[in-house]
Amino acid sequence: MTFRSRWSSASPYLLSGLLTVTGTLHFIAPKVFADIIPPQLPSPMGLVYASGVAELACAAGLAIPRTRRVAGWATAGLFVAVFPGNIQMALDAGDRSAAYQTAVYARLPLQVPLVVWAIAVARGPGTRPDSE
């Protein structure tokens, strides 16, 4: 089995695992996430819990071949939807250490490969109902 085929097989599960961890963190440490909600948006805690549920739902959908295509597209959309929170986190980092500021700004372009990864999973093998 080649690296590419192993990656294609494991990729949905790795992305699902990532979303499971981050989705769970929304419930374990909600204040951390509420603090990065842009102030223009209503109900920060509600949005934190809603995005946590969305991440867990996407994680479950990615783990099941029958729902993987839809879940991959939903995950890509979710990554785009939460990007304003990442921007807000960077904008609010002014009073933090230089290392923290560097990390949160460096994190911004990392959203692009996450979106690309989710789309690749949506388009990849094992995304049709007959592929189980």
C-alpha cells in the first residue's frame, strides 16, 4: 500500500479525530472560545456551544463512509465560518507575549489547508453510499 492510498484511507478519520478534540474542548473550556467571538456577533456562549456541536456532528459524519461526502463539505464550511474567530483572536493578541502574537497570526493561513483537506475528504474515495 502506497503512502497516498494509506493517507486517503486514514485522512477522514484523522480529520474526524481533530474535530472530535476541538469540538469537545468547546464544552470543556467554553470561555476560551467565547473570548474569541467577534463582538459584533450575538450570544458568544451560544455560538461556542453551537460550533462545538457542529464540530462533533462533522466528526461523526466524516467517520461514516455513507455520510462522508456531505460531512466533508460541511466541515469545509465550518472551517470558513469559524475563521472570523481566529481573526478576532489575532486582533486581541496585542497585550500578549510576542510568541503568542506570532502563533495566533501564523495560525491564520493554516485555515486554508484545513478547508482544502475537508474538500479533499468530501471528494475522495469512500464518499459514495455504495463504497462501504
